[in-house]
Amino acid sequence: MLDYADELRVGVVELDNGTVVADAGVEAKGGLGAGIYLARLCMADLADIQPTPIEIDGITIPGVQVATDHPAISCMASQCAMWQVKAGNYFAMGSGPARILARKTKELYDALEFEEYSDVGVLFLESDTLPDEAAADKIAEACGIDPADLRLAVAPTDSVAGLVQVSARVVETGLHKLFTLGFDVRTIRNGWGRAPIAPVVGKATRCMGASNDAIIYGGETYYTVEYEPFDELLGYVKAIPSDTSRDYGAPFYKTFKECGFDFFKVDHHVFAPAKVVVNDLRSRRTLVAGRLNPQVLKESFGFEVANREG
Amino acid sequence: MLDYADELRVGVVELDNGTVVADAGVEAKGGLGAGIYLARLCMADLADIQPTPIEIDGITIPGVQVATDHPAISCMASQCAMWQVKAGNYFAMGSGPARILARKTKELYDALEFEEYSDVGVLFLESDTLPDEAAADKIAEACGIDPADLRLAVAPTDSVAGLVQVSARVVETGLHKLFTLGFDVRTIRNGWGRAPIAPVVGKATRCMGASNDAIIYGGETYYTVEYEPFDELLGYVKAIPSDTSRDYGAPFYKTFKECGFDFFKVDHHVFAPAKVVVNDLRSRRTLVAGRLNPQVLKESFGFEVANREG
Amino acid sequence: MLDYADELRVGVVELDNGTVVADAGVEAKGGLGAGIYLARLCMADLADIQPTPIEIDGITIPGVQVATDHPAISCMASQCAMWQVKAGNYFAMGSGPARILARKTKELYDALEFEEYSDVGVLFLESDTLPDEAAADKIAEACGIDPADLRLAVAPTDSVAGLVQVSARVVETGLHKLFTLGFDVRTIRNGWGRAPIAPVVGKATRCMGASNDAIIYGGETYYTVEYEPFDELLGYVKAIPSDTSRDYGAPFYKTFKECGFDFFKVDHHVFAPAKVVVNDLRSRRTLVAGRLNPQVLKESFGFEVANREG
């Protein structure tokens, strides 16, 4: 990413402690290219991530296609935004391989029975502010590495690159839902998916809503698993799609607003792909669950017809 | 491109003045791969260009997907075929980064407030003839570089590679339309699009028609802009799609023929993508204009059903 | 492929005779990535092969998109599985560039008037067993190379990577059908296609059936040819699609079973893409033949709806 900073419209700053920070959307103007690099970084480069056209009720927009042959590691151990970085006034959600070094969260890595050590760390921060030295120091310390060996990338929720990397979480969202249901995600061999990229629809909270909707109403996934017994798997697969949630059916922002912008009041079962196909290598059967919802997507993305006659 | 000449079926000739000429379709038999390299070259390698399936009324053919985070530079300053190269009997339309050195056209670069200097130059020539030394000398002179530092690539309008690189102009066509309407294209942050690749349907003029139709009736685009005021933007977006033209509705070749093959009699507003989506980062609104027209595409591409029963 | 063995979940073994064997699915757990590498290897790296979403009656699953500008070489001389490797108890179907060295089969290379020599050889073996030294020795001997200069890759028919590389034969299948009809495949300039990737639906024979169906009922192809006379070409194009076969209409496994699992009783005309578009550069006409059949695909792939209400 740093090698292609100009092409990607990414700004690069070195802090006094040696931490290198790549800005993909705070002051810089990163786009689709920068967003795809952020997504690769979040997935520890263990995924193939490409732009792909997606049609929503006759309107074609760019989306992302994600394929990973290491879903438990790339999605859960790395991409999942489970590190709440706080340092003084600085706050950001952290994702990427440096989470493994800091074991954020410990419960997850214990469940995955996964650990890995490294002298260098890479973390993506979803934030509208660049981290200062104090934040970088704190992150490096949690990772047990020298601040000069830390690389950070940053993009706000309401930036183009920031929205791209959220849609690239389409495969991860399915794993995360399964994980919270108690499923052993290490039995998932391959993950594939695609989701449209939300446009910038407003300030951070609105963009967060639209990018969630990209997955909740537009995300399509395909997993291969090795699981036994089959009946148990069937129960899990039925439970994955977003439409199993009581909060399914309206744009996320609307639901969030009705909950008084309190995350804990939202039914977390809604954070899931719209559609899921699971090919089980044990039973050699293939289950299909969920459905796309282009109508809610169109409402969430705020498409306005602007034809001359219109 | 030169490194992969054999794989791409591109011929390479060095002229006596040192100019290296890559032939992608005059005597050589370049295909989809060569065409995509031509397109990358035309866009100064500031775009991600990939083959992508496109369905036209139940018939799937290859198309191109283009994404650029430098639309004003890659499309207008580089890809736009605004250099009419003439040297003795040699004539070709020139596109690519060497246009910047020769400031073809000056008005454009003044409007973009863009200039860049280089000791080396790369130009794509749409032509059915390879350039001779005299043509190369003239191009190098206009660029202010040594002929030995000039690289040329050539493909005819009615070659496979030539048709690929036209469809890769889908994002550029929208910028060009906006530019001619007086819009400041530097406010365009990102461009994305796809268009089908026209088959070889006849000699050069017919192929030119079909490849224009690929964009006019099959081109889909998505732009992010930062523009104010919104009402002005709305007016521009309404004016982009090809269907705003009085010459919309028939294959381009037919219109061109009715105009006595006189370009100046064709309504230039027809040179535009079929469909456009614009996400404005200021107002945070998203406008959708235009429509696809698979029926005209099928007529233009000349699909003939050849089923056994048919 | 060997450089990325860990990322691709491919196992690497060196036999005592120096032959290096890459295991993509026997004991190893290669996925989509490994399958795409196998496909590239089979096509002698003369093709662009990418994952691509494919929709089957509202269900989106991963597929492969294949583009080659050397179809006669990449598909027929290399990818086509025409080498029955037998060594003691070891049996596998061999494909890839090492076939050229061993001239498997001689008739094919005579017809293509193609020969090429190399000190190194690469072969893909579709098999559920890793080859031993005796098998590797025999392959190397047939290629006229040192066993230490031989690289083998292996995947079973009922593995994820194995199923990917079958779907990547979509372009080859059209060439092979034309070849068996007596068509001179050297007149084919470019080949492009896409096909869904079959899920693991059962043991080897069932998976073989489903992966054949991916092409027979879901394969879409596009070829550019230079052929004369046109009427003859028209006859060939009409004959390409799978629906010209008397055995068209049921999942392949069903047909195969009804034939008592005897390959010679199956009508070989069924081994063809579902749909074909041919752009002829001589007549400059474009022929379209065949049809997709999502219903048979759904039956063959065994999709089971697992909605909560369902």
C-alpha cells in the first residue's frame, strides 16, 4: 500500500516514534483502490478481493468480491473489528493482523486456539482522525512491538475507502454470526462472497447504516464447511441470514434511530449476510438460506432518479 | 506490454530512429489480453481494468470493467483520443500519456491546469497502418523527446484489441460529455464503469459504430464527485446519458450513414454512457440517470441465432 | 504455486527421485485459490482465470471466468485431459504442458502441427492418490526429462480445488467438441467463457457429474475465429452446444448411471458448453447457439432450501 501511495491517493506520515500511518480518507482522498488495499490489509492478505459489478433493481454499481481459503484466520482472527482503541481522546475501531499480537479479544483467540507472534504489526483504524504518537505507542505496547515496527492505516466511516472495506466484510459477517451462535468457525474451509459498496449517504452514522445494509440486504456468501452432525449444521445455517432477525426489514439507520442510537438495543442477529449457501464436505449436501432485498437497499442508498423527463 | 509480447500476440518493431512500436492488431493478432494492455496504457496505468461477463438480453459476452481513482488525469489528460496524428500519408487518432507532453489539446490542459514533463513518451494510435519513422519523429518532436524514448502501440478500429480499448473508454466518455458541457471534471474523485466489448461486425466504420454502441447503449458508470451547488450538479447529471441526444435510439452506424458519414452532422451529445450513477460527497446524495438498451445493442452487434432447430 | 503453498493450503512433497509434488486436495485442503492455480497450470499459464459470481435461478455462487488468446495451445495442447497415466496401481488423468513433451496424444499434436521441447515438465493429475516415485519416473520418461525436473500437482475429483479446475475447462470443452467434429481449432483466435463451480455433491462419480453439468448446463463461451467458408462454420457452430446431444436434459450422473457407468455408452456430444457465441473475423458475423439450463443445474448441485420458515 505504501509503495503505491500516490496511485491510491493515500497520504503517508511518519510519527516521531517511527510508526508509519497511511491515511486513506481523513485528509487524503483514497477511493476504490485504497479501499481494496485496506480490505486486504484487514484480512492479513489471506483473501482475493476484487471490484465487481452488482445490480440493484436495474441500477449497476461497484461492489466487492471476496474469496478466502483461510476464513477463520483472515475473517475472525484478523478482519473482525474487535479492538476498541482508546488513548486519551483518541478512539477508533481496530481490525487487522495486529489484533492477533494484542489478543483482542482474548476469548476469541482462546476459542480459535490460535496464536502467532511477530516483530511487526499492521492495524486498520476506522476513525475520522489520524492517531497521534500516544495512540500509536499504546497500540504498539499492546502488541508487544516497537512503535517503529507498527504500521497503521486509517479511514473514516463516511469515506469512499472506508465504505469499500466494510462491504469487504461480507464473508466475515457470516462467520461472526456463526461464532456468536456457538459454531466452531474452524470447521469452515473456504469463504466467498460479494456485496455492493454503499455510496456516501450522509455523516458517519448514516454511512455506517448504509454500509451495514450493503451486507444485511445485499450480501451474498458461499461457504464450504466440514461439519458433523448434519442436523446441527442445518440449524446453524437456518440461523445465519439477516432475515432471521426481528430488526430485519428497514434500513439499519432507521432501526438504530428507533433504538435511540443505542447499539445494545439493536438485535445483533441482523448483522449477517442477506443470503448464504453452505456446501458441507462431510454430508456432501448444499444448503441455501436467506434472500436479497433490493428495495431496502435502494431506500438505504438513497438513489434518486434524475432523468430529464423525470 | 513489451515484456509479454508473445503471450499477448503483440508484434514489436524497432524503427531506425529508435522508436519501439508494439503492433496489437495490424499484422499481429492481439486479443482480449492485448486490448486490456492498450487500455491500461491509454489510461496511464492509473486504472484497474479487468474482463467481466456482460449479459445482453440472455446472451453473455465479455466486457470490461474499469475503475480509476484519478479520473481527470487518466481519462481526460491521457485516454481521450484528442490528438490527430498526421505525418505525410500517415493518419491516426492518438491517446495516452504522451498527449500530456504534446499538450494535445492545449485548451484541455489549460482547463485542467495540469502539466507534467517526462523524457519518455507512450502513445496509442488507432490506425490500420503501422507508423513509419517520419510519423514517429513528428510525434517525438511534438512531445519534446528523443524518438528513441518514444513507445507507440497500434491497433485498427476493426481489430479485437482495438475494440476492447474502445469499450474501456466507458468512464472517459462520461467525463468527456461533462467536460463539453462546461463541468469542472477535476471535481470528479472516482470513476467506475463497465461496457460490453463489441464483436468485429464489418470494416472500420461499422466497427466504430458497434464500439460506440457498446458505450451508448450498454455502458454503465458510477462516479463520486465533490460539487457545489447541488442544483447545478443535478442539471449536469440529467444531461449526461446518451438518451438525452436527438440521435439516440438507432445503432450509431445507421445514424452516421444518414448524416452522410459526416461527423459534424451527428449530435455529439450521443457520445455518452447509457447509464450513470453519481454519488456527490458534498450533498451526500446519489443521482441515477439514463437506461440500458439491449435491443439496439443486439441489432448493432448483429447477433444471429444459430440453433439447430432455428 | 509452490511459492504460495501455505496461502493456498497446498502440500508440497519431494519424492526420492527429485520430482516435486504439489497436493491440492488429497491430504491438503486447497480451495478456490488452489483450484485457480491448478487451472492456470493446466492452461500453461496462457489464460487469465478469475473467480466471478454466477447466479443460478436467484442463487449466487462462485464461478470462474477464463480468457485465452492462445486457445489451440492452452486448451487443446495443454489443458485437455488426454493422458491416461498408468504406473502399477497408480491411475490418473493427466493435463497440462507436460503432455506436449510426451505427445499425449500424438494424433492431436499432428493435427495441430505443434511441437515444443523443454527440459522441465509440469503435469496436473486428477486423482485421489499422490503419485509415487514409479509413477513420476514413468511420466518423466514419457516426457524425455529428468524426474528431478518434473513438477506434479494433484487433486481428487471430489475436492474443492479439483472442481474449480474442471469448471475452468469451459472454453476447452467447446474447442474439444469442435475438434472431434473435424474443425481446425487453429482458426480459433480467442476464447472466453465462464461457468459456475460445482459444490461437492457426493463421492468422485457424483462430483464428476456435477462438474460436467456446470459446463453442460451452465457454461457460457465466446470465441473469435477466422474461418471460411461461412456456411461450413455455421454448421459447426450449430453443432457445438450441449443441447444438440440426445443425452441432454438430465444431470450427467443420471445419464451415466442409466448407461451402466459405461463412458462409451454416453453420447459424447453432450460434453460441450451450454451456450456459445462465435464472432467470425472473415465474414464479420456473430453466431449465437445453445441455452442455459438453471433447472438441471439446481438439481445436479443439490441445492436445499434451508429457510427458517421453509
